[in-house]
Amino acid sequence: NAGVTQTPKFRILKIGQSMTLQCAQDMNHNYMYWYRQDPGMGLKLIYYSVGAGITDKGEVPNGYNVSRSTTEDFPLRLELAAPSQTSVYFCASIGGRNTEAFFGQGTRLTVV
Amino acid sequence: GDSVTQMEGPVTLSEEAFLTINCTYTATGYPSLFWYVQYPGEGLQLLLKATKADDKGSNKGFEATYRKETTSFHLEKGSVQVSDSAVYFCALYPGFQKLVFGTGTRLLVSP
């Protein structure tokens, strides 16, 4: 019963470095989401996907990229890390209208 | 577009007090509604949900009723505990594409 798995849990990046945050779900959910949560704030949608091969921008997509080559995986790429990207990142998936969204445990990213 | 509005926090209560956290929504159609809870340092967990008008979701003493006429889904608990201290998020899912969250309400319960 893995649900949504995010890796890594913690990461420190230097300005200008790149990294990929991994997200995988084993529930065969079509819809997947990436959110960021800044300290003391709510969730902001970065990107989402409604199925393999289909992605779309959310509220705050600048500085990020995503891909969805399989139903299970939805990685988030930071190409040139900036201090403004210091945040906690959550991946979520949802299977349909009457089902709940499942969240990963989050990745705490610090850019210095 | 679809949106969720939650009351500003923090909400500060003494143990055993009654809790209400207001949530109203704007949506086309008939979305499913959720309350999620986030304990310090953790991810979001589903607290309760309702999928159609007049449904009541309940869990761990918390309740919320899907009111289509007032477009509301207020969270209530009769007697809060210190362990209920967390951030509570109201959310809606219209059945396609985006899962929409409110800004979250922090609850602080003192002994």
C-alpha cells in the first residue's frame, strides 16, 4: 500500500544547480499534481497532468518543468535553482470524481 | 473559475471548546468537497469528504455538511483536543483537471 512516493525527502541546492523531484503512484490514477507550500502558506499548484503524455501549467509554473511518460511517474524538474524556489513540494494524485486525493510526504528543498 | 475561500487563521481555542472553520466555494457543476489536515512537518491527510449535496462527512469527531444552497462546507467539532492543533485545508474537485485548495486555517488548541 505505497500510495504516492516522493523522493528525496530533503535536499539542499546551490543557486543555478538543477535537480529532479521524483513522484510515483501505484494506484493507476490518471490525475497527478505538483504543489509547493511556502512557510506558513497554503498550496500553490505548479503543474498537473490528466494522463500519460498530457501536462498543463498551474498557478506558478515558472522555473519548473514536468513530464508524464507513464501513468505512474510524474517528475518535476528545476533547471536553474533560485532562492525563491526554497519550499516544500508535494505531489498528489486523484483517481476520479468521488475519490480522495493522495499526497506524498513532501520534499523539503532549500536553495542557498 | 473554481475557487475555495476559507476563514483566516490562526484559530485559537482552549481544549474542549467548540470548533467551526468556515469554507465556501465557487464551482460549476457538482464538485466533491474535502477537508484535509496537515500536522506539523507532515504531508496532507484526508480528514473527511462529501461527494454530493446534503452529504455529511465525518471522521475523528469532525463533521462537515455539503450545502449546495449556501455553497458551503464548514468544518465542526464539538470538543477539540490539543492533538487537533494543525492546519486544515478545504478543497474541491470538480471531476476533471484541477484539484482546488483553500489557503488553509491554522488551529491552535491550548490545554
